[in-house]
Amino acid sequence: MAKKQLIQRDISWLCFNARVLQEANDPSVPLKERIRFLGIFSNNSDEFFRVRVATLKRMIEFAEKRKKLNMHMEDDPQQILDQIQTIVLNQQNEFNRIWEGIVKELKKEKISIINEKQLNKEQQLFVKKFFDEEVRSTIIPLMIESLPQLPYLRDKSIYLGVVMRKKSSAYNQKYALIEVPAKAVGRFIILPSKKEDQQIILLEDVIRFNLPIIFSYFGYDNFESHIFKVTKDAELDLDNDISTSFAEKIEKGIKNRRKGKPVRFVYDKEMDAGLLEYLIRRLSLNRKSNIIPGGRIHNFRHFMDFPDVFSAKSERRAAFKPKSLQSAQRVTDIILKQDVLLNFPYHSFDPLIDLLREAAMDPDVTSIKITAYRLAANSKIINALINASRNGKQVIVMLELKARFDEENNLEWKNVLEEEGVTVLLGVPKMKIHAKLCIIKKRKGTKTIQYGFVSTGNLNEKTARVYGDHCLLTSNRYVMADINRIFSYLENWKTGIRNLQLCKTLWVCPTNMRKQIMLLIDNEIKNAKAGRAAKIIVKVNSLSDQLLIEKLYSAATAGVEIFMIVRGIFCPIIDLKKFKHPIKAISIVDEYLEHSRVMIFHNQGQEKVYISSADWMVRNLNHRVEAAIPITDPVIKQELIDIIHIQLRDNVKARILDSDLANNYVPSLGKKSIRSQIETYHYLFKKNHITSEASRN
């Protein structure tokens, strides 16, 4: 396929992050949420540099390995990096502009972020006391000029670069670094202020105010300090030492991340020129190292947790249980009779917790097997599994240690679970386990009963409140048979993938999902060529797989109508001249993160509907264990189709995905405004017959 027929994946991702910035810039979005979107943008940017920019730099450094990596859509890596640098600088300028506007709006609400030079006497005393009691013990100033090499700089931290001088001599100056302990202390400190005002100081400014005390030993009387941060290559390099366990390799890989090469240096543009030159030289940076000047504040990811000092409180709609689970019956009893679809975050996550708690206490339950990718900090899922183990059940947890940036958390969960007698599976070499599966077995006399679920999202009660996902609770025996086959593979992966190949109802990666998707697209192509109605609707987080894009192009050329909802990376060109119908593609960025994956094939009016854990990317389809489940219950199938069609009609938060990367909003053209996340809530709310009083916190 010619490269001009594809949008470069990293540029497409930056286009997605621009949509996040649009939300921060939208005056109709509550101010607290706009600040949160700036935090999300910042966090996204950090991960982009740690992963994608780092990968491109590795491509340049190890040119001979390029063909072995998934770079079939890429131009020359250096050209991509040059494009990235230009786009990132423009986005940073837009970010700064939006933040300046938000600061003005905060002032209108009598909320202000003040610095160390703006404190009144009462606040100065407060800041000094706060520093003495909460901060002093957490910082270790480093006199960097006296060190043979620059100390290890943490990837997710911000640093104060300090220049110390004596007023008596322009030549007598020293440099020092202080890591800002935001994780230990918190970034935002609410100051004593007048009743009608809310004043906040950032932790780094508390430290700035106390610099004369911190460095009193050296006799300096003039201090200048500026924030900077370093973003590093986050790839985990795992050695091939057969004498070490996989967990030990992960631990070693995490430690080796400390040695990751810098891929971005962001600094306060007012920084002392001598200190800036010194840091750039000691970090071995050059003009191609993504050196990005910014404002006084960095690490805006902390602003996702900006203190709730706003007079207008959030009116986020409370989650509720689906109608079928509102009775006093146990979740287990309902699932053994019928399938239940949970639509997060509109539906409560509680039924999943209840299901596992019931299994933990049920004397007839013999085993629970479950996959875990990203868990909540105080996971109720884990608590239920531990209780099940204590009650004598066999509990097997597939814990993916390679879940990027969750490796340390999952290592900790591994230790907790194993101490409680839970069997922990640690994955498959060179393969991530991304499928969201659970199977529970119970014995009733001589009969074995099996039930569980297949989900599009992580088993994380915290993110389930803000991530849009679907989870099918079922006791379908064919589904359970396939989940058993998947766990047989996970428990005995060294014997090969035959168990995955035997799955008949679930589509599974890396064995048959791609093939099954291709077959159903081919079926729509056949129908289109025969003059019959043909339609494909796909919702995923990202679409970059070249083979599937080529197949979609063939379908569009044959006359198949294609509708796509893609949150992030989107590489197809939607309007090639050969298409009978242009591909219609939108991205929805709103209060909740659209995270689910759904496929709907028209199939001559007998729709085939699937939910899946897999995005349409090479990494998901070829290098992960993923699962998609057919939705067969006619009521649930229609519910899911209705939800997707509500999203396709969104003309408030939907942006058009096209080759111009303009992020234009879908025009309303005088039609009724449809904000799909609100409409979806109302649709499910009405369907469940819940009183309006019960729907509010």
C-alpha cells in the first residue's frame, strides 16, 4: 500500500491529543474539568515521548533492526521526529495560551495560584511552618557542580534548578538541584486567605520561599530557581538469563529504566542561561533532543487532581445497576439464567465485585480464574480473590507484569496474592495478556456449573467510573469452554498455542481474530457486489493495522458503508477516489474516556455484534492474547446497537477524522444537539426505570 494512502500513526496520535486540548479550551466545559483535561494532555504527552519518541530514536540508533520492528507505515524516523517537534511546540504554545485564559477565569471565581513572592505575612508564616513540618525531611539538595556525574533524575519528577550567588561578588555562584517531592507531599497547598478568596501555592514555590533556610550553611544571599523535567525512554529491556525468573527480569528491567536515555527536556524559558547550558551538556542533549521551553509550571499531569475549591460542584451522574440486577437475588443466580451486559460508567461496577464476593463465600464454588491487567490501588477485586483463597477455593490470577507503567504495582500485587495462597500466572514471553476474562466453577452434586464474564475494559473499579466499557456476564457453556481453553494455554504456554486455536465461539488473538474479522468484512463485500445492503460499524481506541485498513479500503471500494468511532490513532484515508462511499469516521472526546471496542456487521439484516478487548493494531492482533465475544441475546444486542448509533449521531463532542487532521466538530446543521454520553445515560436510565432521585449523588 502506498504511504500516501495512510496517515502516519504518531502524527495521528498527536492529533488525538489536540482533541484533548480542545476540551480544555471549551468554555462550556466546567472549569475544574478544563484543568483536568490540561492534566490529561500533559500526562499523554509524557507517555508519548517515553514510548513512541523513544522508539523512533532507537530506530535511528539501530537502523539495521528497522525491518524487524512495526514500522511499515512510517517514513524516515528522523523526518517523523522533526514533524513531531514542530507539532509539539505548536501544541505547547496552545497549551500555554489556554492555561493563561484559565488563570484569568480562576481569578473571576476568586481562586488564585500565587507564588512565593506574593505571600502576605500570615501566609509566609504558614508556608515556613508547612515546610518545616511536611517538606524539609523529604528533600535532599544536590550540589551538582561538585559531583563527578549528574545524579539520576527521575522520569516523572520535576526539579528546581537553583543558582546561588553572593551579592558581594558576581563571580561567586553555585548550582544545585532539588527534586520536588510532589508524590510524598502533594503538589497543591491551600493557603490561609480571606473567606471569599481561595489561594493556592504550588509545592515548588513553598521550596523556593525557603531556599535561604535550605542553603543557609553556604552563606549565599541571592537565589534564582527554575523548574525543569526530563522524559526518558521507558522501554523495558529484559535480559535472556535463563537462571532468573520472569518476575526478577521485570524487576531488573524497571531498575534499568533509571538508565533510560533522555528523549525530552522541558524547562522554564526564564531559566538562567548558564544553568541551562550546564544541564543540557551534562545530560548529553543536542539540538535533536526535543528541548522544549515552557512556562513557570511543569508536570501539569498533577492538575488532574486539582483541589476542589470551586463553588460549582460536579453534577456527574451516579451509576446504577441494570434492571435485571436490581432485585434482591444474587448476581450469580441471575447470570445462571440469562446474560447481563454492564455498560460502564453508566452502570455500576459493583455487580462484578458482588459476583466475586459471592463466589468467595459460596461453599459449592471450587475455583476462580481471572485475568488482571491494570488494577485499582485498593483493589476490591483483589480483596474478593484473597477471601476466596482463604475460603479454600482454587484461585488463579493471570497478572500481566508487562502492563506498561503498571509493572511495579503488579509486582506488588503478585507478592500480596502469593502470600495468600493464590496461584499467580505471570504471562507469556514476548506476548502481553490483554484479554479481560473470568471463569468461576462450582459443583452441585455430580454437576459442574461454570459462569463468568468477558470485558472490554480493565478490572479496575476506579477507572470504571470514567472509562466507557462493556462487560458481558454470562454462563454460556460454549463461551466458558473457550475461556477454559485460554487459561489452559496461559497455564501451559510452553506446550504451544493449540488450546487457543481450538476456541470456537470467542475470537482470540493471536490465532483467529484477524481472520474472523476479515471473513466478515469479505461477507459485506460480497453482499455489496450483489447489490444488497452492506454496512460495517467499528468502534476501537486505535486503528493502525495495515492489513485491516487494506480490507476496509476494499470494502469501501465495493460499496460497503463503513462507520467508525476511533478515539485515538486513526491511520486510514477516508475519501480515496476509488471508494463508492467515503468512510465516515468520528472521534468522541468528552467527560468519560471512550475505551470500548465494538464491531457490528450488517449481515443482510441479521447483525453480527461483538465486543472485544483488542484494538485494530499489529501489537494487539499479533502480539497479545485478546478476546472478542459475540453478543447473541437479542435484547442485549439491540441495546448495544442502540448505544453505538447514539454515538454515531453525536454532534456536540464528536470530531471528524479526516486526512486534514483538522479536528473539526461534526456540524449540527440546525439539528437537535446530541451529546452521546448524556444521551446514553438517559437511554439506559429510561430502560432501567430508575427514579430521578436515585440517579443523583
